[in-house]
Amino acid sequence: MNKKITFNKLIIISLWAGSLSVSSANVFLPLPTDITEPTGIYFPFSGVAHRVDVRTAVNPGSCVIDNYVGCTLVDVNADINSKDNFKPEIKVHLSVGSFPNDEKITNATLRQRGNTARNAKQKSYRIKLDSKKNLMRGERKLQLNKHPVDLSRVSNKLSFDLMIDIPHLPSLRTDFANLFIDNVDYGLFTHVENVGKEYLIRRGWDKDSALYKAREFDFTASNSYALNEKFKPANPEAFNKQLEIKRGKDHRKLLEMLEAVNNMDNNFSKDVMDKYFNKNNYLTWLSVNILMGNQDVVYSNFYLLNKKGKNTFYFLPWDYDETWESTNDDLGHADDGLSGFWASLFHQRFFQEPGAMQELYEAVNFVKNNYLTPAKITNKLDAYFPVVQPFVTSSPDINDLPLRGTFSTEKEEYLVDYKNIPSSVEKHYKNFIDSYQYPMGFWIRKAVFASNKLSLEWTPSYDFQGNKITYDIQISTAPEFTASAIVKEIKGVSATKYDNSLSLPANNYYLRIIARDASNPTKHWQISYNDFENNNSSYPGVVRLQSSVVGGDE
């Protein structure tokens, strides 16, 4: 299927920020750097979950770092820490239908995949074929995702299937799979195309292009990205912790781009967006994430592609298993709506450009009204349902569904959640519109209480309407900040630092700062991006007051 290269003309009449705005324009003008994909790389939905059979091989030996010869499936499933150096991988034989017909004992390796998903009872797996030539439909790596946080079990496939038709945003190939390991049924999985060498070749892009996966990446310049004389990371571990290198050997263009993003004296439109990015790709990627409710792409879960020999970086999608949520209609904290994206320096600079918010608004509306309509979403869901529903409502999948307990049976809750998916786009759209009225999130950078003196510093919040912002400082004996636990409140602070005497009895104290829009302080307020975590509970906008530490808990 060929993607359209440009959007058509559009007349938008909209209520934006409380005032009527009429715009007649091309939402996306053709650019010489626009990204397209060749015809025929996506397969039509087959209407089945392909059976994937894996036979493990048992070998004598140890199962330790750098020597996994004796590892078993038990060891693989016990690998719940993605950040340590212990990554057990076992030899297996993979077969899918008639593939590969090789009569070998083993032809692939299997290991666990994912980060936080590793803590779930039902695991996700990566299977890598030994052969670089005899591939499974052109793919060497099978990424089988269980999506333990996704009750519907279709969020990733739905997202990527819808993206196939959306211009300026490459999608990923997906399939439903029924995994059997040693003849034991592991239930339903979603195979998602690996973004790597074969991905680039399939699309006709140079296989040696620079390709990065965001892990803890906010476009802020850092010594972690320093390069050696061969233009490779001077500290690979630090580099890959923030931005994992998937392809490419020369990373000078990345540093050049980051320097431009971090140069606050340059012209962002001319010196950053036009030189190093494709605005059509960026606005489309941003619009899709806003409408699907994917806030987990600010620092992670996206790729950056820099084609070999070119200046342009493209945003590529990845991981949509936490999208299409439709249960919470309120702006809860700083990670919601526009404020969530504001935490990244790149988005922050774009949002402040003249006319940028109008461009984003028009892009969001065009994508919503043409590509993410209830009818299109419902058609996809209706096709998936007879495949997915029997798996999800029976063992083993039903044993560990992320249920909220709001219905009498697991099946009832699943069916209601599935039925509500098409309406979630409108909810996310409303969230986007409303968040424009709210102050943006900020960081508490200093939170010290010592010798009866309170010393605080935080980054400024921002208001798109230019309204004055004031800050309320709250101190509590508990991170929940119940009314009875709040022991001190200082209202209406105009600056972004506070130093004053404060007398309180010895105790553990917690801090929360609330930014308020002076035009509507009761409704339009915002907390900081900081999170205090304690006993597996997270408290958004809260830091612990320290006796001497600068920075607080983030």
C-alpha cells in the first residue's frame, strides 16, 4: 500500500483556548525530506494467530554472565532485571508452519525481552534465528510481546495497523501469534517487527544509517554523548543508557543536532527544525501519540532515524501497549497532555515557536478526522475480536489480566474495555485541548530544610496564554498530602526560589509545589514532574525535604 505523500487542503473551524479560530491552509506542505515507504511491505491481516513452536535444547554447563551454555527456560524467565549484565539466552528450534524445514536440533536463540514487563508473570520473548540468510518472511528476529498491562491485548497491533495509512509516519509489521514452548501453550502474543538492519533494507534505506532507540532521552546535551577519535561513543554504557545505538558507526550528526537543539540563542525553526528534522514527520508522530493517549514517548519508546549521509532525523514509533486508555478523563498530573511533552527540551522549544501550537492543533484535527475515526478503529477491532477473544478469556491469558475489579467477571470487564477503545480518541483529544489552558510542568531542583531554614529552587512553569503564574508551597508529614498531614502552606510565591526561616518539630517532611494560572487558579494548576517513590507507591509532584541534599527525589 502506497502512503499519500501530502495532506489535502483543510478548512478548520475550531474552539482553541476559548476563542474561535478559523484557518484555511495546507496542514502539511510537501517537503523535500518527506519520508515514504515502498508498496507491499505490510501484509494484510490474516485473521488468525499464527502458531509458533519453540523446542528448547538442554545442555550441561553453567548459567553465568558471558557463559549461558547451561541456561534453561527457568533461567530465562527469572531474568527480571533488564539493566544488569546477566542476560540468559538459550538455544532453541523455531518452527512456524512449514518454516524452516531444516531438520536441525537448534536454529535460533531465545531470551526474555522488555523492561518493566519482565516483572509480570507472563513473559515476552525475543527469538533470533542463527541464519542471516534463511529468514522468516524477511525477518531474523521475532519479538513476541505478551503486553501484560494491556487488558485488550490489541493496543500495539491496532496502533501500528492504523499507522500504515497515515502519511509521514512509518509503521511496523505486526502479527498475532500463539506461542508453544516444548508443546506447552503460552497463549496469545503480538509479534512486532524489529527496528534494525532488515527493517532499513526492507524500506530501501541504507542499512548503515544511524538508528537510535530512546531510553532516557530528552534532547538535553550531556557528556554521555561524547565521541572518541573514531566518532564512536567514548563511554558506550553511558551513551546507550540514554540513547541506545541500534545501527550506524558515525555519530557526529547526532552531536551536531543536539548542539543545535541546546543552543537557546539560535532560531529554532531555521537552525533546528528545518535543518535537522522533517516537520511533517514530527507533527504527525506527535499528533498520533496525543490522540492514542501515548504519554510514554517523552523520554523513551521511540526511535530516531538519521539516513546515512543526510542531515534529517525522523521520529519512528515504538511500543503502544499502554495506549487507548479510556478510564480516566481528568488531567491528573504533570505527565498528562501537553505538559507531558513539555518535559523534553525539543518539544518545549517547538511549542514556544510563533504559530507552532496552531500548526499542532490543525495536525491533530486532521489526523483525528481522517485516520483515527471511530469507524476505522471499530473496523480493525471487529476483525481482531474473533481471533483475540478466545485466547484472552481462557487460560493461560485470563489468569493474569490487568483487571481493575470493577465488573463481576473477567470476561465482562474485558468486553467493556474492548468496546470503549474507539471512544478513547475523543477523550485524549479533549485532554489535549484542555491541557493548553494549564500551566506546564516543572522540576523541583533544590529541597533543603536544615537549621530551621527552608531553601527551595525550581524551574519555571509556563503558560501558553501568557498569564501570570504563582506557586503554592506545601509541606506535609506524609507523601499523600492529606489535609491533616499538611503542616505548612505558603501561597502566591512569584519567584522560582524560596529561602526563609521555618520552625518545625523534628520529623520526616515532604514537599509539594503547585503552579497556578492567575486567571483561573482554582482550575488551572500544575504540579512538578518529580515523583517520590516509597514501598512500591509513587507520589507525583512530591519530593522529600532533605537536610543537605540538593535536587530532591526525581
